[in-house]
Amino acid sequence: MALALPTRGDVDRYTRRYSLDGVTVSIAYEWRSRTGSWYASIYDASGAPIALSQRVSPSAPLVPDQSAPGLPPGFIAVLGPDPYLRGQLGSDVRLVYLTAAEVEGG
């Protein structure tokens, strides 16, 4: 079963740390009022960037290159409406992690 990644839409910028399939990553979230969207930057456990300034969009993968070094072996998906409002992150707009076993199992 997909793992819901805790997020929040009540602040403009914050970082969360997650352990996904045994891989620790940090995701920095930033609301950009000019585009009316959340953006995410993903870092490995040492703080090295994996993917920077990716728009949080249900219409596209959060990380276009799923084979990027440092990413967990599963898949981070964005679910919900698009466009969305800032406060919808964590409620109507959710990030979920599909484990490697779920991805491989179809």
C-alpha cells in the first residue's frame, strides 16, 4: 500500500525528512505565488541535491528522471487537482510513495 508523505500547506517554505525503502531523503517545499504552485527540491541524507525546483503537479512526475542517483527505488507520485491553492497541499493535493515492491509488482 502506498505511503502517504506528510506535507502541509499553511507555510510558504519548509523541509521534511523521509525514510523511503530504507533511503533517507529530505524534500524542501516552497510555495511560489507568482506561478501559484508548490515546488520541491529533493536532497540525499548528506544534503547533496538529487532534483531541484520540481513543480508539484498531479499532471507530471515529481522527478522526471526516476533513475537519478540517490533517489529511493520506488516512485513518488502527486495526487489531486491541478491547478490547486496553496492550502491544498497535504489535503486535496497529496504526495505518496509507492515502494519498490509495488512498482515492480505493477
